[in-house]
Amino acid sequence: MGDQEYNFEPFADTKEYRDVNRRIIVSWIASIVDAGVEKVGRLLDIATGIGTMVQLFVEELPDDWEQPEVICLDKSGGALEQARQRLSTAVKSLSSIHAPVQEMEILEDKASVALWGNGIHNLSEEDQLEAVSRIVRNLEEGGWFFFNTAFYEGARPEGTKSFYRYKVKRAVKLLREKGVERSKGKERAEASKFLPKSHYQKLVNRAGLTVHEVEELTAPLYREAWEYISGFKNYALGALHGYPVEEAQDALKNAVAPALEKYGVEDEEGELYVPRKWLRVSSRLE
């Protein structure tokens, strides 16, 4: 994403996003502790956005551990500036790298842990391998690489596909009512190509890492979160490929409420949600 396309982060700041990622990070830190590691010297955060994953990771470290040095990498300069401002009081030592992960150079000091929160799916399979290989080259021996994604083959729990179909159908209807036409022959965005869990297991192995744990978690997503996701450029390019992207984004956002009314699940307080699965992967350089 360029700076002008930096619109996915509102989703990363919703309560449900933070809650599921906190659960995931707690499990990752438990893996580190269970392996006998007593500190994280340097943390590399890939596609850092506004720094949500860094903030959660630092908050969940054992109380008696020293805070790691933090390196934030993102191809959006605007994102890095937001992260710097947001993390300035929470992180003692913070530096940044303005580059796509697949172009990251070798760091002078290698990382103990690399995180990549909900972004690996945005790259092609070829770029994923290049990116993870570069991450591996920047890990110290025994270092960890953790990542997750809510855009993979199993992300849509059984019983929820009607919600997605209706949302797209409703969005197409809205576009047609506005006279917006679809152009054929355009490729889907990478985020719409849902790859299986086995792909990500093989990916880290091919890059030279050992898979330690792969787990799927389910989390509720409410209207605000779905509207943010639907406004993400790559999501709109995939769900409504061929339509002008800005019109597709607006149509999908406007289709969320009626789709939730028809297919949403009611929680104890009467709020409607649709569950979504997250895949989390723990791996190590051994």
C-alpha cells in the first residue's frame, strides 16, 4: 500500500482485532518462555502499520523481562510515522525501515523475534517466499518468526459463506443502480486468493525455518470491523474484481449492514456479528 492507500489500519484498531491478536501474541510469548528463552533482545515488526502488534507484544512480555529494541518495517512512510508517534511512550528503543519486506536488506544487528500481523496474504506466493527468506536472513540463530492471517482457505467458518455471497450480491446491485460497469479480464488481488494452511507450513520450511505450531482461532467481527475490511483496497479488488476500486469499496461497505441483518449471529447484548478464523504460525531458526 502506498501512503494514499493506507486505509486498513482502522480495522487493526478495533476491539475484536486487538482481542484476537492479543490471544495470539500471548500464545507466541508462551512458546518462547516454554523453550527456555529468558529475553527478547530485538523485535522486528513486519508491515507494522500503526504499531498494534508491537504494542500488544510489549504489553504481554513477562514483567521481569527487559523491553526489546524494536525495529518497525513498512513500505508506507505515513504508517511508520503513525507508529512512531503511537509507540513513543510505550517503546524505549525504536527504529524504522521504510521498505517492502521483500526488499529488506540485511540488518547490522539480527532480530530475536520477527512478527508479521495479518499481512502475508497480500503478497504473491513468489514474493511471500522472498519476504520470508529475507526475514530468516535477519534472524539470529534460535530466533523466532511468528505470523498470522485472516485471509486463508479456512478463514470462513462453516455456515458463514451466505453472509459473504449476500454482501457481494448486494454490493453489485448498488453498483448497477449507480450505472457502474465491470471490466472483464482484470486479475484478482492477492488477498482474494485464499491459500491453504499447508501452503504456509511449507513456506516457512522452504525458507529454512522449523514449524513449531500452527493453530486456527475463531473471533467475532462486528459491523464496524466488517465495514473497515470492506473498505480495504485489496479486499474490494478481490471481492468485486473488475469494478472501479473506489466504487467497489463504497458498495461493499454499504452492503455490510443488510448482510449482517440477514445472516449475522446475535450476541448476548443483541449485537450482530459474523465469526472469522485466524491462522497463526510459530516457527524458529534452528
